[in-house]
Amino acid sequence: MSYAVLLHPDVEKYLDSLSQDERKRCYESLKNLSDDPFKSRPGCDIKKMSGKKDFYRLRVGNHRFLYVIKENDVLVEEGFKRKKGY
């Protein structure tokens, strides 16, 4: 089953603020969510968030992305650097 990955405009703005290499790495990892947004694997470190119901976290180096899965869509709600926290 393939999922559509949809980025919130704030996430797109965050990605645009990154260097070209970081941006490319983040886009690749976000694109990999379309295969399986539930399970971690090489290049896709995923964890279910305990404090936020139905949210998952994708880790890409020092960058974090929070997302929700609705039917066949992965809605990426937030992107931030690790220092910011959750």
C-alpha cells in the first residue's frame, strides 16, 4: 500500500531554510514515508509519540518531523531542529 505524503506550508518553509544537502536528505526521508510510515528502517527512523495521540516522529539527523496518518495520507504537520524539542 502506498501513502501520499502531504507537507504543511510551514514544513515547506522550514525545508527551504535548510542548506541544499540537508534539504535533499530530508526530502528523501519524507518521500520514504510513502512506502511504510509506521516502521523504522535504514534511512527512516520512526517512533510513535507517546504524549501526542496518533502522532509519529521522523528523525533525519538533527531534524525532526511530526506527522499523522489519515487513511492513505501522511500529513507532515511540523518540522524543527532537535534543540527545539516537542
